[in-house]
Amino acid sequence: MRRRVRAAFAVAMLLGEDVGRTERFVAPLVLYAGALAVLFGGAPGPLPAPWAASALLLYPVGAWLAHALAESEDDDARTVTLSAAGGPWPVAAGVLIAATAGVALLGLLAVVWGVVAAWGTATTGSLLDGLLAHLACGITGAAVGSVFSRPVVRNEGVALIGALVVLVVTGTQSWLPPVGTAAAALGSGRLGVGPFGDLVVALLVAVAATALVVRVEQGGGLRELGARLGRHVGRLRR
């Protein structure tokens, strides 16, 4: 197990270097920084309400970043990485680890920027809630981005449309944890499952996404996974 964890962190560093070298991180970074400049420019209002928008925006940004990490290698390079890492689990986990590091930095940037812009309105509790909400939204986005990438979805157009549908549908439901409830709690004070609960749900979503990616990688792709699911459904009908 320790070997797999070390391999996952090694893959995360490798993919992070690849994305950094190709500058694929620039677009989501500029988009998020520009949004923060608009959100916290002028008089953003008392915290934690302004963080609701920045946390919600980190949801698609996290998906974008995870997709960039998962697609940073071509098929030949990915095969080498899978072999060197010892299988698909460290590679799938490495994508999420690298993406989580990225969204954690962006979430911290949003929280610090909000404190500076609305100085004097932040409390210790609101700071913690803001950090947890940003992490919950960002990690969930990274999970979505990892699923709508290779090996689960190989077509870029299908991946883009599928990810957008999931992001819009789940991100706009204020009752749905972890993203909807996290943003709603900051904006309206509705607690939902609570900030820590949202983060736990986000981590569970990330684990499920990793398991799906590994399963598809081992099963030879989404089509094979669908065929197996169809066979199981057929057996249940008999």
C-alpha cells in the first residue's frame, strides 16, 4: 500500500511538471484570478457571503485542471507511466492528488483575497468554513474532470459536453452536497451537511471517481464496462 501511495505522489509530481511545462494551467488560473478580481473588487460585502461565488467557480476550474492533468500525456507516454507506476491506481490517484494541490492553492488565494478585500468582517469560524467549502467544491470538480478524461471518455467533444452537463446540473442545486450545499451555506447561511460534511462527501466522490477510472482502465475502456453492465442486467432479468 505504501508503495502505491508513493507511486501516486510521484505520478502527481510528474503530471504537474508536464502541465507546468506545457502551460495548460494558465487558462484556468487566469480565469479564476480574473473572477476573483471582479468578486472582491470595490465593496464585496461582509464575509463569508462573497466566498460563495468563488467556491462555486472553483468547481469547474477544478474539473478543467484535472482534465488537463489526465490528458497531459499521449497514449504511448501514458502506457509507460502506467507500467512505471505499477498499474492504473497510482496514475488515477496521481491525477486527483495533483488537481487537489492546485485547487487548494486557488482556494487559499480566494480566501486570503476575500479577507484583504473585506477586512474586519472575517471570523475564525467563517475562515474555516470558507477554506472547507473551497476545498469541497474544488475536489469534487477534480473528480468530475478525471472521469471525463481518458480512459473513461476518449472523445474530447463528448468529454466537454458531458462534463458541462454534470457541472451545471450538480452545481446549481443548492440542496445537493457537496458543491450546492457548500456554496449555499456561505451565501445564505443554510448549513446542509456542514462544511466538514461537504468535504467528506467530496473526498468520497473523489474515491469513487478514482475507482471508476481504475475499473475502466483495467476493463479496456468505457465500451467494455458498458457491455459488462449490460450482461449483469441481463442476468438479473432472468
